[in-house]
Amino acid sequence: MNNPLLFNIAMGRTKPENIRHKDADCPFCHPEQLTDILAQDGSIIWLMNKYPVLERTWQTVIIEGDDCHSEYSRFSLDKAEHVLSFSLEKWQETMARPEFTSVLYFKNYGPMSGGSIRHPHSQIVGLYDYDYREDIKEYHLDGWIVDETDAYRITISDKPIIGFFEFNIQFDPHCRRRVLALRIQQILRYLLGDFSRYAASYNLFFYDLHTSHYYVKIVPRYLTSPLYVGYRISQVGNDERIHSMLDELRAAIKN
């Protein structure tokens, strides 16, 4: 069992925040002022996180473009493919570094996501002595099948990490990035549109479980269930809702 990561509260209080305070300045809108840049491809910038609040980690940020008010599902497909290809490459580069036990690649969007900056971005975090694979298993990333090809498998979790609804894509590491970007965009559009009138936030997580494929999990975010907070009991929707969602999502990705 992993020990908890240590969070630097004092540094956390200094982080900029403009999700709730919409008039606050956005540091990602001023690329000329950015420092510790690791790589850049056009408007996509990978840099060290200026506020590394997690101890025993190597924290970086990928700024996904220069439009502060955009979001991944609203990118053109060319842009979405470009961002995904760049980010997966940097995640793989970081995973290849021997000093890290495991490497996180994730994205926050919206006021309930746990993020502080609205500008489209994601994070790559190297963990020196924490292996997330001790707690995340393949069964967390499988479930009711939405669609399946040789390159990918889309499911709704029947054994979610937190619940109620979690969308998964199992994909070949060498699959066409354009296809993967399109499917992620279609799921996000469904989530932010037809899925629920309350859905305005999500998290997106990538996993390498040392198998022949990778995973991405998309989680709509609300107030966390007290059963999970107090007892780590995850929940799923009833059969009627699951089957209606399967039909809705299949229609959303029919393309």
C-alpha cells in the first residue's frame, strides 16, 4: 500500500486561480513570461510547474494552446490530434526515465475538477517512490462495451474507481492519434452535452499498467459521494440508465 503524497499547503496558497475568480489574470496567456520551458511545438508548451505542491514528485504542465476559453472537445480535430500526440510523446519520454516509479498524465476541466486554471492544459507528474498501479487495476478500466475495434475498446465502467459513471478507452500505444483524439472528443461532447444538465467538469486520466495497451479514463465530476469519501464505496447506475447511456454514446461516436 502506498503512503499518501505530501502536499505543500503554504505553496498551494500562492497558486493563481481563475476558475472561480474569472477576472483574475491567467499566467498561461503570457507565453513571453514563462520560464523553465522543456519543449514547445507551436502554441503547445511543456514546462516545469511553477508551483510544485506535491513532495517527492517532478511536476510539469502542458499548455495546450493560446485560447484561454477553449476546451479539448472544442478543438478542431487537427488541433486535438496535435495536442494528444505531443502529450503522449512527452508522457512516454518521462516514463522512460529510470528515476520515476510511475508517471501520471492527466487533465482537469471545470470548477469541480480540482483544477485552478481554466486555460486548456494538462499535467505530467513523475513520482519518485509512488506506484499508482498498486491501486489501479485493469478491471477499473473495463466494463459495458460501447464500441470495439482492433485499435481501441470503449467501455463504461462496471467496477469504477469512484463512480457513478466512468468512460474508458483501451488503446494500442501505436494506434492512429487522430482516431483516439476523435473518440475522446466525442465522449467529452456527450458528457458536457446530452449526458447530464449538471455536467460541467471532468477529469481525464491516462494509464500504463505494463500491458500491451494504454488506457484513458474520462470521469464527469460532481460533489463526491459521501459513501466514497467515508468508506471508499464506489457506485454505478442502474441497468436502465446504463443501457440508455450505451445507446446514447454509441450514437454519439457513430462516425
